[in-house]
Amino acid sequence: MGKYWNEEIECMAHEDMKKLQSERLVKQVKHVWDNVPYYKKLMEEKGVTPDDIHGIEDLHKLPFLSKADLREAYPYGLLAKPLSECVRIHSTSGTTGKRVVAFYTQHDIDLWENCCARAIVAAGGTKDDVCHVAYGYGLFTGGAGLNGGSHKVGCLTLPMSSGNTERQIQFMQDLGSTILCCTPSYAAYIGETVKEMGIKPEELTLKAGIFGAEPWTEEMRHEIEKLLGIKAYDIYGLTETSGPGVAFECEAQSGMHINEDNFIAEIIDPDTGEVLPEGSKGELVFTSITKEAFPLLRYRTRDICILTREKCSCGRTLVKMCKPMGRSDDMLIIKGVNVFPSQIESVLLKISKASPNYQIVVDRVNNSDTFEIRVELNDDMFSDTVKSIEDLEKKISNDIHNILGIKAKIRLVEPKSIPRSEGKAVRVIDKRKLV
Ligand code: DLL
């Protein structure tokens, strides 16, 4: 096995990829028109039929699909194959009332697992590796996706799921795990626990990590790499498009290659829906051109991102997406101001080199928003004088004010007092929504 899982596709000339995408798009549009009345109606409303779609140059004619459509069509309204041909479902947790159920035929599972195999091979994985999968198993796509990819590559697969961190570390040591797959926040937690247990990174056999499912910064990457003695790779995906593996990072660690033979990516202006040129920042939209059971066309992810076709040193020609820069819908509006958690993280990162553990708590008292940021003290910040703690609170508060134009109450809390996560980290507690 070489450097690529599928060299022909991963290094295909852009013109050839456009041809392949065009052929697949034309077929896919016909498939949904014939089999999904919900789509047919959306297309009719926009005045388009499959005859109008000759290739990717016509993609812009198709209607967008949003999370609201998925909710409306729940559970079977977007299904494009008979249920008897489906072999699996996955779903998001639905904690904010936005449950998404995705269906897969065996063909869809194979495509998905191949996408994950590409990610594992790009992270240096071969059949000689021991792939430790600590993403959650179950309805969440993380465990199943990486598990399937690891099988395809031929790694010895450890289906650990998340949780029971000391046992995870024990298995890593006993079975010689070489690749760790989990959320970045869980990787950081495992790293902290390894340190607390008095184990040095070089005593572990880990060489790489494949981390995704939530936003994480370059600083966090460096920290995890140091704690675990590995090279850390990003991986992106969403339940709606099958799960992890829509895009994956290569050794260049400078953005994620999108599996363009399966997904056409566009960047749009989230307000007007206008398609933006390469290099623009906007909302990421995906069209799945190979999935049979749940083929979403022009699905608005709400992830804010930039695409680039700059030549990559790894030799892959697949377009690259940057790390998602926030979501247009997890934007908080506090005292009328748009606030992204990533803006707060960037302030905290300037103050401490270590990636911060923090929580944003928003509430409404007497019709007015309250905004508190709990920041866990770490070794970089720790001090035993009350004065320097007060100074630190003041500095964070001023920096936040400079960036957002509103004041936040800063509460420095003791190390380890913000609950650690074994899955996606919970950064925002918005009590206003509970009322
Ligand atoms: O998180 C799928 C996944 C599992 C991806 C394992 C990577 C690894 P959902 O639960 O549906 O699916 O959440 C999808 O998570 O729209 C992004 O906002 C966010 N997300 C996923 N990967 C990344 C990443 C899985 N690498 C939503 N960086 C997406 C930042 C990410 N955000």
C-alpha cells in the first residue's frame, strides 16, 4: 500500500474530476427526481427539471436543501431507495431538537468506509497498524465510520468507543495502539490523563491521531501532539453526508482534502445564497453524487469555511477546505451582538499557550442578557496571589470587550472544575433557550 488509498482519484487532474462529477451529478439528479417526491416538488418550485442539468456548471440551478427541510421530511421523506434496500441508519443526538436520521444502503456504507480509509492512509496508516477507535459507537457516525475505514485498510481495529479513559490507556499500552481516532477534546483529555498517570509519551506506541467532529485550533493540535507524541490529523464530516471522511487531512496539515468524487463542494454567501469564487469565506454546501439512499443535493451545512485549489505538497489534487471557522447557526446573539465561541477562544489563546478549557454561560435576567465566561486556570496562568488573578480577569475582560464590543463577566475557576468531555466538548450553556 502506498501513500494513497486510491491514487487515481486522489491525484486525478481537475478537468477529469469535473467530468466525473458532471456525469455523476446528472445521474443523481435523475435518481432523486424519480424517487423523492419532496425533491421533485422543490425542483418544480424552482422551475428546474433533470433536463436542465447537463453537468456541474448547472449545479447552481438546483434548489438548496437545509436542516429545516430535513426536519420537515423526517423520518422517511428524503429516502431515495426502498427501506428494504437500506441496511443502516445513523443519527445526530438531537439535543437541540435538530435530530437528523441518515439512511445507508450497503453501497453507501462501502463508499463511506472508503472515504475513511483514505483518511487513515493519509495519516500514514497501513495494515500493520493498530487503530484505536475512541469515537462514540452507536447512532453517532464517528465510531462506525472510522471502524469501517480501519477494516478496509486492514488495521487491527480496537472498537473502544469513548469513556473509561484509564482503560483506554491500559489497552493502548497492552495492545500497542499506533493510531488514535477520537474527538480532539477527548484526545486532549486522554493526553492529560496519560501525564497524570506518570506515563511519558515515548512509552506509548502511538504515531498518529485522526481527530474531528468539533472545532479545534492549531494550538490544541500542538498540545495534543506533545502530550501523546503523535502527529495529529483533522477529519471532517456530518451525519447528513454519511459521517466522517467527507474531507481529511494529509501530511501537509494545511487543510482537509474533500473527497470530490463523492461530494461537490460550494461556498455560498449565507445571506443571499450567491455562489462565491474560490478563496472566499462563506457557508459550505455539499452535493452528494454517489450516495443512493440519502442523497442530499446542495445541502447547506452552516459551517463557515474557505476552499482552495492551491497545489498540495502531498500530490493530491482534491480541493482543500480550511478548518471550519464557526457555524452560521451556533452564532450567539448576546445583547444584540453576534458572538462566535471561536472569537472567545482566540482571546484566551493569546493569554495562555495551552488550549483553554472554558464555558460560555448566557442567561436573561430582567429582560437583559447576562454573559459569563468561565475559564479554567492552567499551569500557564496559575498564580497564588489574588492581585495577579484579578489582573488576569481584567485583562481577559478587556480583550473580550475590544473584540466584541460588549462586556463579559470573567470567572477564573480551579483546574479540572469544568467537566471534561468524552465526545464533543460543551462550550456554550445558553439558559435563555431553556425558558
Ligand atoms: O461530527 C461526523 C464526524 C465524526 C466528523 C467523527 C469527524 C469525525 P455530526 O455529529 O453530524 O457529524 O456533526 C457535524 O460537526 O457540521 C461541523 O460543524 C462539526 N465538525 C465535524 N468535523 C469537524 C472538524 C460528525 N474537523 C458537524 N472541525 C459539522 C470542525 C467539525 N468542526
